[in-house]
Amino acid sequence: MTQQITPELRQWIVEQAQAGHSAESVLQSMKASGWDEDVAIDAMETTLRGHLDEQAAAQGLPPAVPVPEPRLADSPLYLDGGDRRVAVLGVMAAPRIVVFGGLLSDDECDALIAAARPRMSRSLTVATRTGGEEVNDDRTSQGMFFQRGEGELIQRIEARIARLVNWPVENGEGLQVLQYVPGTEYKPHYDYFDPGELGTPTILKRGGQRVGTLVMYLNEPEKGGGTTFPDVRLEVAPKRGHAVFFSYERPHPGTRTLHGGAPVIAGEKWIATKWLREGEFR
């Protein structure tokens, strides 16, 4: 007998989210009550998306836009990256967070670090007040950017990412490599561009809003350095070759995509970050 997603169920899901329960705990509660997992996931995703749309409309925010999305409907253990099979290690529905295993090979991690090392400098952040860049005390790493399509290695990785998250290569910013040493971090922040800042319209001319982020771990610090999501009390360990992906359908804290790079305690951390835009990034 087909299970029906009732208004009462949707209201209960909204109440759980408002009470601060994680998507995973809500899903487990539904499964324990006899709900089919696929039906439960569909109910959560459609309900929470609708709830955010209602909140956004009440606040005068723009509607949600399409975002990158891995093909996870049938709960696969692996996804086809074109030239590489990539494991699915963890999935969260709201916010949409996916942890990938083995997205990069050891050789690719080493090659990215070697190519980036001579070009490193103090990391900058986008200055949404002006549309330019600036040094930010919240971000204490060293970093550099590759141009999109810069060489065979970058092209290969960009094609793999595009296939995994179903988003055009041309909608991606250039790959950024960052290095963190003990005591350095990136405090919790959002990756979208604040619509209320004067410089945001200038930034958006290059491809629209950011709608997704992929953080790839190129090495393993001895201690610390995880990627944290404070709103959902999640921390992803920086395991070499693995990656964490998350998307955000509107530039608003309601997406619960607040995240940060926890301080490195011992050793050093190297990551490569790919930001994805609404349209072609120029």
C-alpha cells in the first residue's frame, strides 16, 4: 500500500526542524515509525524546501533557484565521476550536504599541492561592500587560484566535479587551493554573496549567485582542521582525497549552510575549493 505524505506529516517535519533536530534524526524517527526511507526523504525534502519558500516570501526574499545536485534518489553507494568511481559516505537532506570518498587520487592531491605551492599568498575574501577583494581576519590561510581549465589536471578534476553534481563546467569558478598551519582557520561564514551589500550587484555580473560549494581535502593534518556546520552540529573530517559538497538555493541564513574551517591543531591542512555559480562564470 502506497504511503501518503499528509499535511499532518509535513507540519510535524516543520516542527522538528524548528526545534533544531537534524535531518538525519528526523529521518531515523520516521523510519522507526514505519515510513519507507525513500518516501521519508521525499517528504522531508519537499516539506523543508516549501517551508523555506514560505519564510522567504514572508521576508520579501527571492524564490529558490536551481542548484547542483548529485544523483542520490536511489541511495547509491557510488557515483560515476566519468573517469573515476566516487563513494557516497554521508548525505544530509536539509541542508543538502554530501560527503564523497575518494573523489581525488593520492597522485592528484600531490600534484595540486605541488602546482599551487609556488603561487601561495595570504588568502583574500570577496569584499561584498565594494565588489573587490580584501584581507579578512576571519580567514588566516594561504591560498591561490587556478584559472578554470588551466592544464590537463585541472580540466580532469573540473569535468569529474561537473558530472558528480550535475552542473556545467562553465558555471564553476576557478579552483582555489588553501593551506592552513597550526592556529589558522576560517571562521563560520556563508559562501553566497549578501544581497544587502553594495558590491554584490557587481560580483553577480560574472555568473550570478554562488549556489554550491565543494571542499576537497588534499592531505591530512594530525589534529583539527575539520569542516564545521554549526547550524546542524556537523563536522566533516579532513580525510585525504575525500570531499564535502553543499548547496544553497537562496542567499539567506535559512539555508543553514553556515560553515567554517576549524583551527588546525597539529600538522598542516591543504584543501581545494570549487564554488559553483547560477550561470556561466566569466
